Amino acid sequence: MDTYTILRHFADSWFLLLMTCFFVGAVAFAFRPGARKVHEDVANIPLRNDDFPAGKGD
């Protein structure tokens, strides 16, 4: 077998399974219980320090 055939077989079988598991894990991580507070905190980052921007007047 040449290298291309071996890599093609790997990509068609095991790597597809690995990427599917990674995707399911990422979705489960994003929608896990208790993640709402973290997501709301991250969503409010652009709105912080409107009156006193970081780095000014330290």
C-alpha cells in the first residue's frame, strides 16, 4: 500500500470518528448545566469599562 491509500483509509474511518466525537464533546461542553453564567460573563466583555477604559488613568 502506498502512503496515500493508508492516509485515505485512516481519514475515512478513524479520523471521521475522532472528529465526530470532538464535535459532540464541544456541543456538550457549550450546553452543559451551569454554563449560562460563564457565557453571559463572556458576552458582556465588550460592554465593560465604558466610563473608565482599561489603561487610562492608572
